[in-house]
Amino acid sequence: MDLHHPKPLGASARSLSAGSLRDRLSKLTPLNPVADALRVNVEFVPAKIPRKRRLQMLTVAIWSSILVISAFLFLYLCSYPALWPFLAVYHLWVVYVDKSPENGGRISRRFRSLRVWKYFAEYYPVSLVKECELPADRPYVFGYHPHGIIGMGAIATFATEACGFSQAFPGIVPHLLTLASNFTIPIYRDIILALGICSVSKKSCSNILKNGPGSGIIIVVGGAAESLSARPGTADLTLRKRLGFIKIAIQNGAALVPVFSFGENDIYQQMPNEPGTTVHKMQKKFQSIFGFTLPLFHGRGLLNYNLGLMPYRRRIVVVIGHPIPTVKCAQPKLEDVMEVQRRYIAELERIWHTYKDQFAKSRTRELRLIE
């Protein structure tokens, strides 16, 4: 055998070798799997969509980015020297004068009733289920569950009249509460104040409830910690260690009203961040420093149905349960607080079991109290 001069391959052998090479290459991982996945999985919006649906999508898109829009608009105004005196006065007024976030806000019924909020609620859509009458002869503390990624159902139900809250519960003035840091953002703060949104500080809660009968505050009880557990098909609540809102209710003689939002966790997908992972540890560290956290989530986009930061169109049903009366006490004992919490949790679980087969058909597990 001549090792230095191998015989040339015939036509059939070359064909076989080429075919074998193609088979092997076809089994290799693509060089750009992300791009290939996007080409295969992204579902684009059709060209022809009813005008109403476009308005709904536009409204949600603007609200989803309103904080960033407000900040950039303020910076843009700062680029005009002629406006500096006015902006300086505005800044001083926000920092040193305006105490509205802790005193009930500057709620505007006309602003809350604008047609644009109807488009916002109809996008998902968000609807309200009223289980019983809430007489306006006492103050109320509404506990909203779950937090979800952003809490769009809470905004539609309690910060606007899109779901008809004032018609369902006449005489009750709702104030959705959020972090005080949101009121440091120019323009954005004035928008949410007009919606009746206020600071979630203890002082703010007490000031609003001291207005007497008919005053109401809505606290998204789980907060930032619960947002890290928000995933479609689940209802993992951070509740057992949350006693502050119960103490506030007792101190002001307010009735506690559990509220469960079916579908709140379904409007976004969250990246894996199981407890113990590096991502989860970083998120908890961020929360301990800044008071809030940043879930790694995604939804849909303006031009597609499955890639972007807009929420998915998935139904949200907000069920407002039966009130739990409290006896006013300036310094409630721990056992009294725990007893009210027990009744509160029992009512919340009743809501879940009553409506889960109707509004949570795609659930992957039952309601859980994880903390």
C-alpha cells in the first residue's frame, strides 16, 4: 500500500462524504441560537387591528413608561434657560412645601374618570367583583394581593374610575399607596397625586384615615419581596410577617378588607430567580439598600405579542371581600393583632377557594403563604 500517494476518491465516495458532512453539521448547535429562536418564536402584530385595541395598547404603553417619560421631559425643559426660574421654584415647592403625598394627595375625580383609563382597564381587561356593601360610616384599610410585578390591577381598580369603584362603593374615597420615592420624580408625582395615590408611610396612612368615615387606603401588602415570586399560574403571598397594616387599622378603628386580584401574576413572565441563586441574592441585597427591587421580567412589545416590556393581555379580576371590623386601640397588643390577622387570612383564603375555579383555571398550584 502506498501511504504517500492515496488513491483519489470516486464520485460516489465524494457524494457520500458530502452527505455525511451535511448530516453532522445539521446536528450541531446553531452559532446564534438566540437569533434563531427569535425568528421562530416572535409573533408579530397583524397590520389590521381595530382602532379601539390600538388605543388600549397605546394607553398601556404610555403608562408603562410614564415614569421615564416624565423624567426625560423634565430634563428637556431644563435645557431652556428661560425656564430655569420656574423649574427652580417648582423644585423648592416639591422638596420643602408640598406635603400632599402624606396628606391625602390632590385627588381629581375628573382626571380619574377620563376615558383614557377605560382604555387602560379594557386592555387586559380588568374587572371588579363586589361581594358585599361597604357602608361609608367608617374608614377602611384594603389589603391588595398579590403584588404582581407592577400591580396594574390595583391601578385600574383603585386609582381610576375605569372599573366603577365609586359607583360600587359610594362615599368611600380610595387612596392607593406607593413608595415615597415615587414622589421625588418631577411631573410623574403630580400625575399620581391627581389619581389619589399617596405615600405608604405610617404617617400618611394615619393622616388619611383620620379624615374619618369614608376614607380608605389601599396597601399592596406583599411589597417588593412578593414581586420576586410573581409568576403566571401562581399565588405565593408574603403576608404572615406583615402586621403593620393591621396595627394601623386597629389604631384608627378602620375595617380591614381583603382584596384578591386573580390574574395579576399572569401579565408578565419573570426570569428564574429561585431562593439561594445569585440573582435572587442580588435582588434581595438591592431591596435592602433601596427599599424596592427589580424583578427581571418580560412581556410583549408594541409590534409583537411575546417580546418586550408591556404586559400581556390577560384578564385580571379584582375581588373585594367582606370587611373585618376592628376595635380602635392606640396601642394594640400582639395577641389582638394576631387574632385580626388570623381572621384576615381566613377571609382571603375564602375568596381564593370561592373563585379559583372561575378566575384561576390555569393555575399551576394553590394559594401559598410563603412568608
